[in-house]
Amino acid sequence: MAMMRRFAICLIAALGGHAAVAASSPRYLAVIHGTVVHPVRPAGDAIEPDATIILDGDRIMSIGAASAVRVPAGARLLDASGKWIIPGLIDGHVHFFQSGNIYTRPDTMDLTAVVPYAQEVARNKARLPATFKVWIASGVTSVVDVGGPFWNFDVRTAAANAAVAPHVAVAGPLISMVGDPKLELDDPPIVRTDSVDEALALVARLLPRKPDYVKVWFIHRPGTDLAAQEAIVAAVGSAAHKAGVPLAVHATELETAKAALRAGADYLVHSVEDEPVDGDFIALMKRNRALYCPTLWVHSGYGYAFAGLWRPTAAEARLADPQILAMMAGIAHLPRDLLPPRLTKLLDEAHAPPSPTMMLRNLKTVHDAGIPVVMGTDAGNIGTLHGPSVFREMALMQEAGLTPLQVLRAATVTGARAARRDATSGRIVPGQTADLVLLSADPTVDINNASQIYRVIRAGHVYDPDELIASIR
Ligand SMILES: [Zn+2]
């Protein structure tokens, strides 16, 4: 009889359908007994044990000591005993037009004989809802796509309308000093502009789409005219600024980075890689109030992949897109006769890439000088997988000498500035969006513990990362 009754109740619930369930689901969620980490606060004051956080729909309503915060009647409870709670992570440097797999950058390694580039692009587009879930599973509730095709604007709309997705800010096509013909299908991610007029014409096509950034791919090759290039960047910057849009720049050499800053860059999405940063660089960064995203892992991702040495970390094995993991494992089994000789040579040599020593050193200098640092992966590049590559990146930031709390600050509070939503995210305070991550280990003793994801809350919805990944297998 008891079993009969239980069956009847289940049946009624099923017949009631989704609308009935939603109508009866409580408005409030109380996350109780967790240890909250506040990256915005100084180290001595950053940890708040046994806290209660009340979420009202997609907003944080209140937070405080369990003894001081009243849990509203009927609130759903989420027990966070033994867990650490951080603001949702923010990746300040991603590209949705790239998948992270070995077919995604034929300009870097041409494997189109194995998988044509058009097929890879179509796969990425179809896979977008899964890619969004991967980001959420990794605790990343906000990302900044700093350059891709015009399709990027559709990605932003898709994220805003998706059932499960991070907040997405986007730049459109990269305004570039050089072309990249192997990536040029009908909607190229990189557009070569040779003059101020050409660059301004592209900016004029971008601005009606309301980009969150205008982005320049500032590739300065020896023998090209740096001053003429700087003039193009300056014209782009002032057109963007006039429209209230900040200027993001890819510039990886000290001289190019300084030229970008003189031209008005607000956001450098890469480290200075070739030599130590100097006083001029720091002064220009401060003048512009520019953000610095060191993007430390990305080159190693390529290096390990092409050497046949790329292996998933524990976090990647658990949280990355299973399709991409399978493709990464497949590199060892590709038909040799279809591979470029350069790749077969690299696979045979099997050298691990060097540690990014100069970038680590420059990050420490820049950080110690008080420049705001953003965590960003360049996800989508080969070997830098959407989602869990944030843990590779944060580990390198810690290796550079930042404390775990400083790394978390880059990945939340300062990341929110890069995402242009610091008024609504990056901190656990009333009024902000309810983007939180519950961890099973203390991220303030070792940033690698940030990968121990227990639950992710995005705009008030609670997700189990393992269920998210199971749903896209
Ligand atoms: Zn990038």
C-alpha cells in the first residue's frame, strides 16, 4: 500500500509537469554553514567561517554569520558544511570559435587533410550549448571572448538565452596587421587592415553590434613600420572610446605592448613575453588604468600537444568536454602520411615545452607594481581547453609568486572589471548576481584546490558539475 501511494504521488508530480514544479519552487535559496572566501578583502579578513548566504532568485540578498542571518520561511537549503565558497570564476580571455582540439588552428598546424577546417568550425557551432555547460562545470560563470568572427555576437545572444551558460562578453573580428588566410571562411575571425581608413571602416561595421571590446591583433614583425601600425591602433582606439567601448590588444613584445598603450589600450590580453617589463611600461599601464591578463599556459598547450605529450589533468579528465578529450588523445593515432612533416618531427622528438619563465617574472613585477591583473586562459587554442584550463592558468600564476588569494582576486574581482560587470559580479555581497562556487578543499592554502568543484551556482541555479558533464557525453 505504501508503495502504491508513493507511486501515485510520483505520477501526480509527473503529470503536474514542469510549470507546476517551477511555480512551487521556493524563491529563496539559503546556502548554510559554508566557509566564504572574499577575494576582494585583505588576506587577514578574507575568510568568513560558518556563513549563511541567502539568494533571492538570481541575486544575492544577504550574507553573514549563521547566527545573524535569518533564513526566510520556506527557503530551500543547501548545506555547505565542510565546503569553501568563492565568487564565480571569470576567464578574461577565451575564444569560442576555437575548440581546444588539434584541428582548430590550421594556421598553426595544418591538419585539414584529417579534418577540414569548415568541418571543425561547424562542429564548434553545433557544440556551443555543451561548451557553455563545460564552463559552468568548471565554476566559471563569466567569460570574455576577446576576438572571433561576427558569429561571436550570436554566441553572446545564445549564452543570454541558454538554460545553462556563463555570462559572455565579446569582441568581434580581430583588427589585424596581418592576414590569416587559413582561418578565412565566410566569416573570418581575423581581418587584415593596412591603413587607418580600412581599420576605421571595420570599426564602423562592428559598433552597431555593441561589442564589449574592440580588439586589435597587434602583430609587429621585424622590418615592418611600428609607427604606422601604432597610428592604426590609435585611430581604432579613439573610435572605440568615442563609442564608449574599451580597446583590447594582443601585443606580446615589450615594444609592441608599449606602442599599444600609447595608442590607448585598456586591456592587454597577453604577457610581455620577450624581455622584462620596465618603468615606462608600468607608467603607461597606470596612465591608461589598463588591465593585464598574463595568459601563461597557452603556449605550453600547443607545445605539449604537438610533442604528443599533452595529458589531461585530473580536473580536465573530470570537467572538460569529453569529445575534446577524445580528440586530444587521438593525436598519437593519426595517419602519419596525412600529417605535416613539421608535426611528425615534433612528435618524434617529444620534447616538453620550456617553462614560461619571462612571463612568470613579468607577472610578478606587474602585480607588485599595483597593476590590476586578470586571470585568462586563451581557451580554445590547441591544448587550452574550454573550462578546466583555468586551473592550469591559476597554478602558473601561483608559481609566478602570487598568493592563492591574489590569484583568486584576479579570477573574480578584477576579472569582473575585464568582463565589464564589476557592479554585478566578482564579490559575495548583497545585490550582486548569485554566481558562486562551492569547493571541497581550501583554495587559500593552494590554488589547485579551486579545481575541487562541489557545486556551481549560476544566477541562482545550482549545478552538479558531474551531472553537467554526464549530460553532454
Ligand atoms: Zn586570444
